[in-house]
Amino acid sequence: MFTITMSTRGQFVLPKDVRARLKLLPGCKVDGLIDEHGRLVLLPALHEPDELFHDRPPVTRVVSVAEMDMAIGRAVRRGGV
């Protein structure tokens, strides 16, 4: 466990070893939530492409760019876009 202190501007600085362990670099995003016990939970918003799509169903149909254009055109004519 570690302790962080809030500045007068409402900012927190994570210790360097914590940032390194979480692989946080300048500009990284961190997701936050307050759990059912009123605790602040911070989660690094680090996503690898494989993690994002690991439960995606397999691709069973390949569509050409021309077919996509036609489908978009049909949707626009119907007012669906």
C-alpha cells in the first residue's frame, strides 16, 4: 500500500515506482470509480488490441469496399444514417 497527498489544486502524484509498475507514461489515461464501500479505485486505461477483441465472435463474412458503399447508400436513402 502507498499514500498519496492531494495538492491545493486537487492533483495527486503517483510515486515513481507505482507509475513504473503500472506502466504509466506521461499522457496515459487512468479510469476511476467509487466502489460500493466509498473507496476510490483507479485503473490504468491500458488496452492491448488482443484484449479489446478477445471475446469478439469470429469473422464469418468478408465484405468488399464496394459492398460497404452500397449498404451505406441504401441506409442513407432510407434515412437510417
